[in-house]
Amino acid sequence: MKLSTFFLNTLKEEPRDAEVISHKLMLRAGMIKKLASGIYSYLPYGLLALRRVETIIREEMNAAGAQELLLPAVQPAEIWKESGRWAVYGKELLRFFDRKGAEFAIGPTHEEVITDIVRDHVHSYKDMPLNLYQIQTKFRDEIRPRFGIMRAREFIMKDAYSFDADDESAEKSYKAMFSAYERIFSRCGLRFKAVEADSGPIGGSFSHEFMVLAETGEDSILSCSRCTYAANQEKAEVAKPDVYSWEDALDGSPREVHTPHIRTVQEVCEFLDIQPQNLIKTLVYTTEKGPVAVLVRGDHDVNETKLCRVLGCENLELADEVFIQEHTGAPRGFAGPLGLKMPMVADTALLKNGPFVAGANREDYHITDVWLTRDARIQSVEDIRAAIEGDSCPRCPTGKLQVIRGIEVGHVFKLGTKYSSSMNALFLGEDGSLNPIIMGCYGIGVGRTVAAAIEQYHDEHGIIFPPAVAPFQVLVLPISLGDTKVMETAGALYDAFKDRGIDPLMDDRDVRPGVKFKDADLIGVPIRITVGAKDLAGGYVEIKNRGQGTIEKVAPDRAVEYCIEQLQHKGMMFDRTD
Ligand code: ATP
Ligand code: MG
């Protein structure tokens, strides 16, 4: 590709409304252009990177036995009503009416559509295992679209769906996708980690997220210092502490103390001269199953995802002032577990390190010397708090959890029979019984993967593409267009790369060398060959490795071989199997 005719428009200035580096660089390198909030066009340079990732995904999905199809973006409301998600998916689902008044949505995910296909065509255990995938546009009306294509409203996803007759086979399908994902992200050259995750609105029993490790990632990951346990913040468990003994609890008895206008954790701690870990925070929530009081230590936060799971509810909201006054007998800030007349669930950390201070359910009063299991009627003690750095690992005896940050690029789910049961996708088993198909689903954000690669690989001058994701792996940069020898050499190099199956980019624009070098760094081509008259007279061209920043002098007739060796040696070659 010749840059003089390639549709590439780089920007010198820093785009103002971009918060993260990948978004800034994708705009500056002319990869994407914003049309509306969370809605982007892929320009040719961006599309090439996207296609690289798609190719890797396709190859690995096909190798894992998945078959590609293409499903429509527009989906009728009926199938969402059948699965039960029409009522619960919320505002992320973009809904609309057609001219006849029929209701539709633009697909944020495709479990319903695929289940509708499979229920009509898969009737016997002999038709499975089956895995179908597509690479297609999704729409989610995200509450806060940001970071460019990283959290867009319209975005491209690879989504695969597996169908199995029994749990063992379903487990195999899950593992096959898990390994395929490991290969995909490794081939993309990314540093990543698979972590346990909550299933969210997709549903199902178990899932893993694939996280690209980056400081700027939106997701917190809790990772054990000793074993392989890693989970995202929503899912991360905390090891259960030892329970205090009754002898401990016999010390002292609850005492009411006057705490005028003292409500927050900080205020109570200062007033009573205690530490936040000696305080019980009592939060009143309303759910579709009724109100519940949730108790955590003063220095801990409730993890609402874990809480929802423990309570078996779908909707959870902190109660308002009026509700709190009515149900606790005191304004916000004075609720406590003693004598409270509503179901209570306490976090496991409260089983240890008593006695505690808690609200007295009376305005301007708190209670000291509280031992939870002795003094309150707790319904259950559960792991409901957000795990934090330094917490004990739930899987091994000595490990401590560390917090690292990541970008979720892929998600694999065990769905079980959630969709096949509700949508009647049944098959005839070997024993003649009729059962719902066991499903799994597996997503990769294709655009997000490209953005994550840039987030991981860049410097102050621009993108440093991992070669497998790079739109072009080699840039030939003739310095003076007027010099015949320079242009002949550059042309010969360009053709030689093409002969070797590598599509190079040639900067044949009539602009100052400084502009060419700046753009080369900005757009992040892994290897740059500079062809200059002086160098040629000396018998060499300059080969710059963008990632390492090294420059080598190499004879022109050795240059192509040298670049290919570099790309191969570094595992950088765009790894094609065609
Ligand atoms: P997130 O928690 O980041 O919103 P999700 O759990 O909702 O993601 P999934 O439903 O698992 O996402 O979708 C599969 C993949 O699609 C994700 O792993 C991610 O790479 C990508 N993806 C999801 N939402 C977006 C988005 N708004 N923009 C770009 N890619 C997205
Ligand atoms: Mg989401």
C-alpha cells in the first residue's frame, strides 16, 4: 500500500475528549472517527487492525471445531419475551417499533436468536456437540459510553454458542473455548489473565473473563500472590475468618452511648476514638423480596453482586431516608442490628475481632460492646463484601489477594439450560428421554481487543503495534522522492516484501522526512526501513524496530531477509495459516 493514495489522516494535536491513551492514539492515527456518542466509524487503517484480530479469531474458532454463521442485528421482541429477558434486560437494550407496530430490539447479544435456530434443527443427542459463532455488530445503549471503541454503544463482537447433550460434553466445549481464547490472545501478543467472573444478565452458572492487563483498565482483578486464583472484583471471594469464641463474647454487655449528629463512619470513629474495623455499618436495602439489613465492617464495602446472589434477588437498591426512618425508628446513620425487625445478613468479617460499635436504631445514639452472634438475631453470615488488597485467598492457606487492573476482552459462560428450558430447545437423549440442551456462550470484543493492544503497547510517540495486530508489519520510507537510486531501492524492497507475502506500507508522500518519521512512530508499524541517499552511498539502509527502539544498518539486498528474521525471531510475524 502506498501512503500517497492510502486514506490515512493523522492528527498532530491531542484530541480533547479522549480520556485513555488508546482512544487518543486511535483518533490521532486515523483509525476511527466518532459519529455520535459511543458510535464510531472504522477508517481503513483501523479496519485493517480489526481484520487482523478477526482473522486470528476465525482461525482459532474454526480449529476448535466451531462453525461460522451470521445472525441478524434486528431481533423481534417475541423471542426475548420467551427467554424472559425482555422484562429484565433494562435500558441497554435498544428497542423500537416497525411500521406495523411490531416491537424489535437491536441485538446486544444473540442467545435468543441462536436458540431459536437450534431448537428447530437439533433434535437428537447425535446432532451434538455443536458450536456456532459469528463476528457481528452489537448494540448496547451503555449508560456511559467512553474510551472510544473500548466501551462503545455499537461494537463488533465475536460470539459463539455451544450445544451439548450432557454436562461432561458441555464441560469439554467450555474448555475448548477457554483454550482457543488463550491461543487467540497469545497470538495477538497480549499480556492477559483469565479470571473467575460473575455471569451478569447473560445468566448461567459459571464464567471466566479474559483480561488484558493494563493500568488504565476499567476492571479490578483480585489475584492471589501464591496460587492461580484470580477473579474480577464482582466475583472475588474472601476466605472465611476463624469465628470468635463465646468466652470472648462474654466480655462486657451492650451499652448505649449518646452520639449527637454523629452519623458517618469517620464521625463515629473520631467521636468514640475507635477504628473503622471496630464499627458495624448497617445498610438497609430494598429488594423485590422485601427489605433487608446488610451488615459490614466500617472499613469494608458491600459487594452488591455477591449480595444479590446470596439473597437470590434480581433488584437491589439502598433504601431512602423515609423508608429507613420508618423501619429502623431512626434517621440514616443510626441503624444497627440490635432489635432491628427485618431480615439481616452479616458479612463474615464480623465473626472476628469484636466487640463492635453499631447504630442504636435511635436518633443520636450508638451501642458499644456488641458481639454480633450473641446480641443480634442475624439470619445468615455470608461473604458479601468487596474483596480488597491484602485479603486472604479463598483457595489456598497462605496467599493474599492483590489488586491489579485489566480490560475485559473476552468472556466465556456456562449457560446450562437457561435458554433451552425457557425457549423449549429440547433433544431426544440416548435413553429416549426429552431434555433441554446444555448451552455455553463465548464472546470477544474485537474492537476492544485492538484498543487493549494499544493500551498495552505504546510510548510517548505513538502506537507500538504487536506485529500480529499491526495493519502493516513493515514501512518502507524513502527520504527523497527526487533521488532515482533511493526510489529504485525503495520500490525493489516494496516489491520483494510483497513477493514474500507481506503487505508493506510505503511512505511515498512528498513531505519532509521529519513528518514521515513522526507519522511512522504514531501509527506504530513494527519495522521501518529508511532509504536515504547518503546511507545508500555507504551501502546500507536503516532498519528501525519500533518496539525496541533499535536502529540497524543493513545492506539493501539483505534487508527483506533481515526484517523477516526479526519478525519471526520475535514471534512477531503475522501468523497465517492460509
Ligand atoms: P462489560 O462488563 O465490559 O460491559 P460485558 O460483561 O457486558 O462487558 P459480555 O456481555 O461478556 O460483556 O460481552 C462479550 C465481550 O464484548 C466483552 O468481553 C467485551 O470484550 C465486549 N464488549 C462488551 N461490551 C462492550 C462495549 N460496550 N464496547 C465494546 N466492547 C464491548
Ligand atoms: Mg457490559
